[in-house]
Amino acid sequence: MSEYVESGKAMFTKVTTQYHREMIASLAREIWTEHYIPIIGKEQVEYMLDRFQSEEALAEQIKAGSSYFIIKEDDQPIGYMGIQFKDDELFLSKLYVKSVKRGRGFGKKAIHYCENIAKEKGLTKIVLTVNKNNLSSIKVYEAVGFKNLGSIIQEIGGGFIMDDYKMGKIL
């Protein structure tokens, strides 16, 4: 996929520079603090931001094969997503949109963008994990064709767990 791709009013910029990674780390801090503290608490949010969403952590993930994209509207960053390729699946590891931009179709456009990437790669399925208490996101995923594939509990260090549903969509 090219670095800049438009999809309706959304534009997706592939993360290729330290500046991009710093932008995502900043978006993550804003979005996660607002959205996830009520769901998983401040301590776990801080731990996960430092461990998984810092500029350094993003650089390591990209080096290991993950791809990240900044979601923009009118050239302004409003969210981001991260993907990985696993066997015949695209794993949508991250999809976050600023609260003021939710409900406007950006998440759906991002999923459609992922579907196009998966099809280009000859993949047959998109999978993701979502916190069991993240009801608004679960509704969005179900509305675009994802099915609940069951519960997953993962230890992530620091005494924390991720208590998620695995969801999948056949392409």
C-alpha cells in the first residue's frame, strides 16, 4: 500500500518515520487515557502505553513486521491502526479514533482499508481482540460483520491481564 491513501474523508498514512511514531504515541496517550481508564484503570493504561505504545515500542513492533497507519481527516491526525500478517489472516492489533471523531464512520473506513490490504495479500480473514467491557467497539465490529470467536485472557506483565474477546471476519 502506498504511503498516502484516501478513503472517503479518511486518509491513511503508513508510519515510516520517527515523527510518525511519536505522533501515534501522542494519539495513544490521548485516546487511551480518555477511553480506557474507565474500563481497565489508570495503572494498567499507563503500563500498556509505556510498554506497547511508546515511540520505542512502536519502532520495535514495526521492525518485527507490524505496520501502522495514521488516520487523518483534512490532514489532521484523528486516530491510528496497527496490523500484522499471521498465516492466512490479517490481525488488526490496534484501531483507535479520537472521541470527538467517533461515530462518523472512520472506524468502518479503517476496517474497509484493512480488508483491501488483506485481499491484496490473498488473506481470507481479519481477526482482532477487544476488551470484553469495550461495548461500543464490540458493537461497531459486529455491525461490519465480525463474529465473536470466544474469550481470551492474556498476561501482559506487571501483574496485568487483557480480558478480551477474539473476533473474526471472513473475507
